[in-house]
Amino acid sequence: MNVDEPFDCLPEEGTDRTRVMPGDLLHYAEAWDAQALEAFRHYDKVDQPLAHLIRPEFHEKVNIAARNHLLVDSIRAIYFDRSSMTAAK
């Protein structure tokens, strides 16, 4: 999600995007948060064979999203601002 360089991709259904850009995470955060929240609506209704891979410190956040239909963190929270590395040098 935190790509350094743009790269070309095949468009997915519902989009005509053919290029992934370093700022996409910030640009699309609102839409991607909404998609994640919609998926969490079904979390407790279908088998979750990969649930054991969720690290323990994230269990409560997953439960809140699934049961309360609320994201505790936006996908923006994982954005890494590389300009801060340049400034620190």
C-alpha cells in the first residue's frame, strides 16, 4: 500500500485506473474505508478460515468493526510519509 514508485496495473471491475501511485492510500482512503466497513458487515456471518492470522492486538478492532459497524482506524493510519525520512537526515 505504501509504494515508492508508480506502477501500471490492470483495471479492476468498477474502475478505469491503470496506474498505482504513491499517494493513492491518502487519495482513496475514504472510499477504501467504506469498502472495508461494508465487508466487515459480513464478518460474523461467514466462516473466517484466516481469522487465526489476525494478531491479538487487533482482535478488538476487528470485533468493533464487525459488530458496531465502526472503523477504529482509517486506512490512512498505515500511510508512511517518506518525506519525514528525508527531513531527518
